[in-house]
Amino acid sequence: MFSGLLALAKGLESLVMSPIRLALISGGKSTEREVSLASGKEILAHLDPKRYRVSLYDPRDDLARLLNDAPQLDVAFPALHGLYGEDGSVQGFLTLLGLPYVGSGILSSALAIDKRITKDLYRSANLPVARDLVLNRAAIQGSDRKYDILQILGDLKLPLVVKPINQGSSVGLSIVKTKEELTLALDLAFKYGADVMLESYLEGREYTVAVIGNSHPIALPPIEIIPAEGHGFFDYSAKYDPGECQEICPCDLPAKETEEVSSLALKAHRLLGCRGLSRTDFILVDEVFYLLETNTLPGLTSQSLVPKAAKAYGLSFAALLDRLIELALEPNF
């Protein structure tokens, strides 16, 4: 009997110590493919090889292989940004495979990628947001394919922010100060979809707050973002090119303001039904933190904000990844 118990104990120990079989998914088809690949490379470099047995997949080329391999996998880590990765598409695929995954589910991902729906939800919870207008290309272009600028503006006043409703990393985004610039900005934004959002431009200090957790999320320390001279906002270059902005963490927000912006980020995380990880961006204007958007799969490159916030909280990059994978494997995910 004793020998049988000993054999069982050794078997359980072996099971516990077995590496987690993880599918690391990066690349994809979105405009943020290169950032996704960079996130995947950074994640791979920080996953403990004794703890994880990692297989790499690119949704652009490897979905059939992932489908075939799924029964031998324990969890997936989508390092994907933008459409076809952060919008619920891959999340739906992984759900059908019965494979747990890092990050938010299908509905939360789809809600957060759509800036119009996100802002409607923010408003429903009385969270502060800028005034906006969503335009459909077919509805505002005449037969000559020109825009009626005066009609478009309506009650909105220049300057404005013009952006596609379903892109991340400031892709297709412009700050508009004149009517002539508005035409060019609309042409750019409409390259990425049929619907475009115009927002009142808010001039203030930029912050972002990452949230980690499922049923009991926590907010990481806020980061203040100061774009370098020549960048009017935190654009694609400022996000990913070294030296193009300052990212201050911990920042100099007083305790009261830190608690306030952290509370707003937690509310956004819960409101959208996020799991695992989210990052909400803010503009501070006249002591009000206005919510801009919530990212359900924020970047995890060497230049990214979430690892910096985690470090300020006391989590190394490797420990952050371990925690995200633990959250993905929680029961009832």
C-alpha cells in the first residue's frame, strides 16, 4: 500500500512540474502586425523555459496548424493588436477550440475595439468623455466624393481629433485645426473603415493606467506620457520609436488623483467585462480625467507601457507574464 501511495505521489509531482504547453500567437493581418511580432518576441524572451513549452503561431499562416495542435496545448497567449486579433476574432477561434487564453473574451474584445460602442458604455456609466460624432463615409460623401465640411462639423468646434473607430496605436489618427486639414484627415481615416469618429480635441496631460485581474482586478501605477517636441499627441511613432516620448512611472500625481484615475481604469475594465489585462488612456483637463479608450491586449514590447507599470508595482516582466497566464487558467474563465 505504501509503495502504491509513493508511486501516486511521484506521479502527481511529475504532473505538477510538467511544463505548461503554451501557444504564443503573434503577427496576424492587422496594421499593427510588426508591433504584434515585437510583443511576441519579447514575451518569448521572458517566458521561463523550465515552466513553459512554447509553440509559435502566426494567425496569418498557422491557423490550421493551431487547430491541429490544440488538443496538445494547455493555454494560448495572443500577442495580437488591432483587427483580427484584439477584436474577438482570434478569441472566438480559441473558444471554439476549448483552449484557455490570456486576455479578454469575445464580447469584451469586440466592444473595446469599437471606439463608438466603448464611449457609449463610458457615458452610460457617467464616465467623463469628450464630445464626439461618428460619420459614415457613404452618408457624408456626395456624388463628387467631396465632404460638406460645415454640415459635418455641426456643433463640434475646431480643433478636432479624427480617427477610425476600430484601429489601435493611433493608426489613421489626426489632430485637425482647419477645415482644409479636416478633409485630409477624413480621407486618411476612411482608409481604415467605413466609419470615422470626430472628437473635440482635449489639451491636457496624458496618462495611462493598466489593470490586471479577473474578478478582483488591481490597477498598476499610472504612467504620464509626454510626447517629444514635434509630436502633438501620443502617435504611432511616439509609441514605438525609442526617445520619441517620455513615459514617467511612477509619475508625480498626488495620492488623491492617483486614486481617482486608478478607480476610473478599474471601472472601465469591469464595464467592458475585461479579463486578465487592460490599459485605459486618459487626458487630464481642468482636474477631470477624460477617458479616451481601453485596450484589451496592450503592447508588450520592450518599449511598451504595461511592463513599465508592472515594474513600478514590483512585478518583473517574467512575473507579469506568469500572472497573466495564471489568470487565463483560472476556473470558469
